[in-house]
Amino acid sequence: MTGGISTLADHKRRRIEELTARTSEAGGVSLIRDAGRRLLRNPTAIVGGAIILLFLVIAIFAPLVAPHDPVQRFPELTRDLTVDSIPGATAGHPLGSDPLGRDFASRMIYGARQTLFVGVLATLIGLLLGVLLGAIAGAVGGWVDVLIMRVTDVMLALPSLLLAITLVALASRSTQWTVIIAVAVVNVPIFARLLRGSMLAQRESDHVLAARALGVKRRDIVLRHMLPNSLTAVIVQATLTFAVAILDAAALSFLGLGDPDINRAEWGLMLGVDGVRYFEVRPELAYFPALAIIAVALGFTLLGESMREALDPKNRR
């Protein structure tokens, strides 16, 4: 019996030495670097990243890419513009006109910038509030944890779009900021619950127990050990949430609860105000914004799922 245990111990020791030697020869690879290599070899991540990169380039350089001012009305377009006829593609206007005689291609390009603005702000606000609440719940525990989690449970019990509609309806006047805040609040409980669960898992990890044994202050343990090691899953979720934020903001604009400024080029607003109203006259006014929203949401979803696989050791292939 003793000989068997000794043989097993020797086998484990040799295995550890072998893995250590391989790591030393490779120079050591961090989790982030290893995840980056996996993403570069993942076709799904490459497709998602390419879609996002194209979206970012168009949004950032919209004034250089767009052929015209998105609010300018053109005589050559308004001349043939009627309730039952909206001009299609013409020279200088590859996507034709919108119902007010403005260049539709330019409005689609500027719509990428506006959609990026709404999605980024809504996701960042929801992320910051969720991380704050999740960190407090995971670090303090007790009745504070119970209170925060019960509030998040109530918010998660409601459909996200219904909750966002309710929050926007409570505002005296719908603006772009009411949409951003409503979408951000909807995402807060997702981040809070995810971070709280990760921090509870970190609470009993070896490095946290060692820090407690050495007498490290509780605040330092939370900020230096528990919180940094719990943020990976939250960051991945933020990538996926960005896609949801774009869809929710577009849905609110589609329902007429978004920004009422018709001069603002935003894909959800363009889909709801012009696309549906003039669908029988010119369905392209609905097709192009809808396809753009779907493509961007798909890009962030593909990249987020690939990041989740690359960063989670259980899902590594």
C-alpha cells in the first residue's frame, strides 16, 4: 500500500516537473496572452472583430466617409419627392433619398456614430453601477448582500425591454439621455449579480486565504485580490451586453420612445419613424437600418462568445 502511494507521488512529481519545464522553455504565457492567441485562431472571433472594426471606423470617421451632410435637403431629391414616391439611387446619392429629401447613405453612416454613442454610454453606465453594487454585495455580505440581491432579483424578474419602456415612460420628456439611462439601468443587475458571484468564489481561494492569514486588511484583500480576479467575466459580459444595449435602444426608438429629433441620424429612429411609415412606398428605408443593427449586434455577440471561450479554462478546445 505504501509502495503504491509512493509510486503515485513520484508520478505526480515527475508530471509537475515536466509541465514546469515546458512552461520555462516557452517563457511562460499569461492568461490574457493565451486568450489573445486563441482569439486570433478562432474564425468566429475574427469575423466578429472584423464587423466591429468596420463599425468603429465608419462611426469615428463618419464626416470623412459620408458623401453629404446628413441633415441637408437636396433639390434634385425633393423635386421628385411625393407621399407615394421616394427617389431611389441616383448619381451622387447611392442609396437614394429619405422622406425629407436628405441623402440616405449619409444618414446611415452618421447613424453608426449615434448608435455607437448610445451603446457605449449605456453599457459603461450599467457596467460601473453594476460593478459597484456587485463589489459591495460580495465584499460586505450579510444584510447588505441580501438587500442588493433581492433588488436585482426583482429587476431581473421583469423583461428587460418592458422595464426600459417603463423607465422611459416615467420621464416627463423623451430624449436621447432617457434612452441611455433606461438601457443602462436594465443592465445593472446583470453585472451586479455576475460580479458578486465571482467575488464569492474568490473569497475561499488560496491567495485570499493566505492574505487573511498574513493579516492583510479586508479593504486591501477586496481591492487587490478579489476584485481584479473577478472582473474577467464581467468584461466579457460587457461585450455581449453592448449588443443587447444597441437592440434595446433601437427598440425604444422604434416604439417612438426615443429621441424625438427627426434630424438626428440613429438607426433605431430611422427604422421606426421612416422605415415603417413608408415601408410600402420604399422598403429600403427599413431594410438598411435593420440589417445594420443586426450586423453590429451579431459582431459583438460573436466576439463576446469567443472571448468567453478563450478566457474560461473549462471551455478551451
